[in-house]
Amino acid sequence: MLSGIITTLLLILFVVGSIWVFSPKRQAAFDEAARLALDDTPEKPL
């Protein structure tokens, strides 16, 4: 009984996380994060 509830909750969490990741609103933020490793601009001095 308990394992069925946990499995259902994890499945729901997976579906909600997948929807969040592939949401068009998040596209710009993920594109910016993907470019961070390739960014050659120097950081501002403190």
C-alpha cells in the first residue's frame, strides 16, 4: 500500500518536473545557462 502511494507521488513529481523543464517560458533561461561555459567576456573586478 505504502509503496504504491510513493510510486504514484514520484510519478507525479516526474511529470510535473518534465513539464517545467520543457516549458517554453524556461527556454531563454536554459539557453543562457548553456552559453555560460562558452562566454569569453571577463568578469567585473570587485
